[in-house]
Amino acid sequence: MAVKTTIFGYPKIGPNRELKKAIESYWKGEISKEEMLKKVEEVDIDRMKRVINADLDYIPSNDFSLYDFVLDVSTMVDMIPKRFRNIEDGLDRYFAMARGTKDAIACEMTKWFDTNYHYIVPEIEGAFKLVKNRPLDSYKWAKEKLGVETKPVLVGAFTYLMLSKVYERQEGSLLMKMVKAEESEKFKPLLFELASVYNQMLRELQEEGVKAVQFDEPALVLDLDEDKINALIDAYRIITEGITDIEIFVHTYYESLDHFEKITKELPVSGIGLDFVVNNENLENLKKYGFPEDKKLQAGVISGRDPWKTDYKQVLNLIEEIKKYVSEDRIILSNAAPLFHLPVSLESEKGHLNEDLLELLSFADERLEEIKTLKQIINKGKEIPSQTLQEFRDKFKNEEVQKAIEDIDNHEIKRPHDFKERYKKQIELLGLPRFPTTTIGSFPQTKEVRQMRAKFRKGEISAEEYENFIKEQIKKAIEIQEELELDVFVHGEFERTDMVEFFGQKMDGFAFTKNGWVQSYGTRCVRPPIIYGDVSRPEPMTIKEIVYAQSLTEKPVKGMLTGPVTILNWSFYRKDIPKKDIAYQIAIALRDEVLDLEKAGIKVIQIDEPAFREGLPLKKRKQEEYLNWAVKAFRLTNNTVAETTQIHTHMCYSEFNEIIEWIYAMDSDVISIEASRSKGEIIEAFEKFNYDHGIGVGVYDIHSPRVPPVEEMLEIAERTVQVIDKNLIWINPDCGLKTRGWEETIPALKNMVQVAKILREKY
Ligand code: GLN
Ligand code: ZN
């Protein structure tokens, strides 16, 4: 007897973001399609070779993608929205759906479960049809190029449809509206239709002699009702009909499986994959319900989502537990969640990252090594490598910080002053008119700004020169805001590359990789900071720039900070300490900054939380706990300020409905939100809730260079005035203006200020 192994979701970007470079050069017309495809193939071959080296029993294929693996399924089953159908070339059409053209707006893009990966939302219109058997192509390619038998991996039909939107006629209207497929009455028939296309795909694979296929079905971990579960099982009956020679695996991840017994028993497939890393619920369920004798278990025992080295002893114990319920010959060890959430390799971090920290880390390539080692330990009796992980973790301990957060859960953390009172005093003190205008923080990061930063980094200019340059930019920004007659100013964030990185670099406990890129969407990659130790603030982080900006004007300048929840959600963080403790640690560091700003005479402080919602657990029953500590962490940053200090926050996503009471509980004086894309619809959530704190309405979309006319912004603002107390309304853009140019920013803001003036006349 011996265990088998597999992995899936190995990063697609290449060790040095080769994929990005190739595709973007093609978009810019610098290289031909053939050249691009050749480069892309090299990236794929390189990654396949690394994967093959891991001595796997099931080598994955079809897990590479030019843009997005959900979009890959859309084009496979011919789900092409009408507006792209006229594009002849398949590849151009594919990129057009992702990025839009001058005639057709791009498909919506949204976050993949609770991760920072974004997928292209399928728009269901017309029938599914198998037009391109990608798994088959990929299987044949791997066989021919690399001489290996592979297991094609793709998003399962159920998950695909759960993430889709369908066109539906609005009640009492002729208008068609996109609604979530999972909420549509058509869900079941659509699922069955898609299932038969998947069946056809499998039949072709079977014909070719393919031995195994993996369907990724993370949607199975969501809160699903009986109806959905039954539809799922029926759909898999259709999918697997007549498929006798292929082992079909359904892998679930990011959370544990509810309906454990029913799904493991009744889903008509050869194997089920479970995530044993995210928490112990799958193991508990395994103990409770056992595992069907006729199925294999793809046991996700190695983390795909966080960069911490696998603790072999711990995993071996886990496998021992699992073996009590599933015989060894039916166990296939794998990563739990896909590996693309990790950077490719630690190789380029050697000599860059702190050596003690390197001892704790493992990226995708290191995961491959780990799975290989695990197999050798179990099957060949290889000695367990000695590890002193705890010892290394202890090196990053800061007892003072740990002490400071110890008791937080036992206290109510809240500003003592009543909102109405304090808001009135603030407005008076600041001398603000009705409908105050402001911006969200960043101003255009021009080529010049980026070039100077690069020069500074390379040592081509001195710190002093760089600082003077930043000062000039701030000065210019203040002058422009004076000219525009905005009411509350910002300094422009010219010294910041990224709102999380900037703070991480100034706090203890954060590390930054040299090359630790992770795909965020398409060719866009991010380099998440790694929070490896207790977090603290050795010295002030933002005071110099803000105070300088304030010295140039009579108008209030907003202090600008990134909130604790956002910093945490956009970073890798420790798994051996509770997430909320890390949030509290960051919050306390930020509180010191808030108090320093206040001491320096800053009267308005904005603490951005755009990733507040992102950390929301997938399962409803776990959301309250998260929201509780997330709100608390936010409040911790500012609960000790004076009554007259005005606290703003900013969020820029549009699904506020379910969490509005928690946003209210954050108790900020003003929250600025995105409202233009939904034409002000979002305000409804605030209206329904009777939200009675300040609201900054994002009246224009900063994602486009277009200068919105006064009437357009006025319409959104007026809509708000109808439902929200006019004394609470602020006027601002949707989000920061960092990606815009000054040429469009100035006229757009001019119009925006005009809107406020009209409102003041009218109301
Ligand atoms: N203050 C930040 C900025 O203006 C906010 C960015 C964000 O919400 N993502 O850039
Ligand atoms: Zn924003």
C-alpha cells in the first residue's frame, strides 16, 4: 500500500512574470501573435517541467491560462456575449471579453471567492455548446511535448454557473437585467444543459484515452440549500453518464464541505477533494460520517493560500487521522487550495529576505518539494526532516505588543461622544459649508512621479532630492485644490506606491519580497507583504507630509491612513496566531499615528478600508465573528481622538446591503463610497437602514479618463438628497485619482465642485 500524490493550480505567471510581459507586448503591438504564443508556450513548458519533477501520480494539465480560467470555460462552451460575436479571431475575442474594446464594454470582473484573484463573470445568453475541447487539447499537448499522461483540471459546471449572471426580464418591464444565476429560476435547467456539454467533453476525453479529470468545485463550500445540492447531484449524473474509463475527481476548497455525508456519498464521481488546511471541519466530518468505500479521497493537506512552510509532523499526524477512515490506497495527497495564490519560488528571495524568515517560508515550487518529500516519508520511510519552526517564529515575538492587545476582547471600544454632537462641533470648527467637497486621497501618479521614485530607489538621487520633489508635488496639489475651491484637502499620496505596502514598509513585523508576485487578474500581479511578526510602529509614518501640506493652506488637510482590516486582508499573515489579534496589533500601531496626527494639528483623518468586505467568511455562520473583530479593529484606530477630530473612512465596492449595520457600527463620522457606477442605487442600502452619519457620495467614476458633465453628477447627488439628510451629504469622486492624469482630473473636479454649489443653492 502506498499513498499517491497530485497538485493543482500551479502559478501561470512564470518565475519572472514572463506571461505578463509576453501578453502585454502583444497588446501593445510590439510582438506578433505567433511570437507571443511561442513565449507563452515556453512559460507553460517550464512550469509543467517543474510540476513533473515533483514525482506526482496525477500530473495536472489544462491549468494554464492566457487570462482567466473561468473565461476559458466560457469560450469553451461558447458563452460569448453578443457584443463580442462579431470579432472573428478567437484570441482577439477572448481578450476583448476580458478587457473591452472601443465598441464593446468588457465583461464584469469580480473576486473569486474570498481571494484576491479576479475572474471574468460569465454572461449567460443563448445555449451552451462545446466549441473547443480545451482539456483535450491540453492533454494532447502535454503528451506530445512532454511525453506525460496528465489529468486535465478545470472549473466544474456547478461552480461555473454559480459564478455566472443571466439576463432576466425585470418585473413589469421590458428591460433585461443581469442577475446572479444562482438566484435565477433558470438555474437548474441551465445547469443540466451545461452538464450535457461537460458530458460531451468527457466523452471526447474518454475516446482519447484520458484516465483522470479534476473538476474544481469550490462553490460546494458555500451555503447551499437542499435544492442546490440535489441539482448538483443530478447534474453530475448527466456529466458522468457513459463515462466508465475516466476517474473523475471533484475538488472542493477554501472552506469545509457542509452536507458532507450527502455529497461524499451521492455525488456520482470517483473521488472527492477536501481542504484539510483551512480548518478542522472536514476532518471532524470525516470522523463523524466516515467516507464511502467506493471513493478516493484527494486530501488537501498542503496549503495553497499561505506562504508558511509545511510542518511535516503535523501533516503526518493529520494523515494518520485520515487513514482511520480511508484506506491508504484510496488517499491522494494534494495541496488544499490552488497554488496560484502563492508566488512561484523562494529562489530569488535568498539573500533578500531575512534568513530567519526564509526558514519559515514556502512558495509554489517549495510546495512541490514538500509534496514530494511527504510521499517519500510515507511510502519509502524517508526520515522526517527536522524542523524548528516554532523557534524561528519566536524570534519575531514582541511581548509588549502582545500584551497591548491581550484584553481588547473584554472591552467595548468606541468613541465616547455621541455622533450628532460631535459632528456638529466638527463642522463648525472646520467651517464647512453644506455638501462639503473632498477627494479620496491620491492625485495623479504621473510618469514624473514614478520616474523620480525609481531613481530614488536605484540611488540615482538622494533622499533629500526625493523629499524635495515630493514636497513640490504636494505644493502643486494644494494650489490646485485651492483653485478648485474644494473644502477638505488631501496631500495627494505622491510618496506612496501602494496603500498597503507604504504602511507595511514603515511598520515592524512586515516583510517585502523581491519577486513574490501573485496573479490578481489577467496580466496584473501584486506582491503581497508578509506579516511574519508582531506588528508595531517604530516611528511616525505620515506626519511629515501631512503637516507640510497643512502648512500651505487654511483649509483642513485630511490625514490619510490605510485601515487595519485592509492592511491585513491584502497581506499574507501568520496562521499560528488568530487573525483578529494581528488586526488589533495593526490597529494599535495606527492609533499611535492617528494621535500623532491629531497632536500635529490635523483635524480630519481618513482611514481607508476598501478591503473590509473582502475578508468576509464564505459561510454565513462565520461572518458575524469576523465583522465583530473587524469593526472593533477599525474603532481601535480612533476611539481615543478628541470629539472635534473628524474620522472618515472610504470603501469602494458596491455590495453594502448585507453588511450595512456593521459599516454603521464602525462609527466613522463620514464614509465615502462608490455611487456613480450604480447611478446612485447603492444609496438605497443606506436609506433603508436609516444611516445617519456622514456619507460622501462618489459622484464620478475614476476608472475612466472621461470627464463627467455637471448634470450627470448632479443626478446622482440629487438622488441622494431625496433620501439622506442633506446635512450629512458630502460630494466626492468614487475613489483615489492615482491612475488618472491631471488633464482630466482638474476639469472633472471643477464640475464636481459646481455640483456642490448648485446643491447649496437649491437645498
Ligand atoms: N486613499 C486611497 C487613494 O486615494 C484609497 C484607495 C482605495 O480605495 N483603493 O488612493
Ligand atoms: Zn477606493
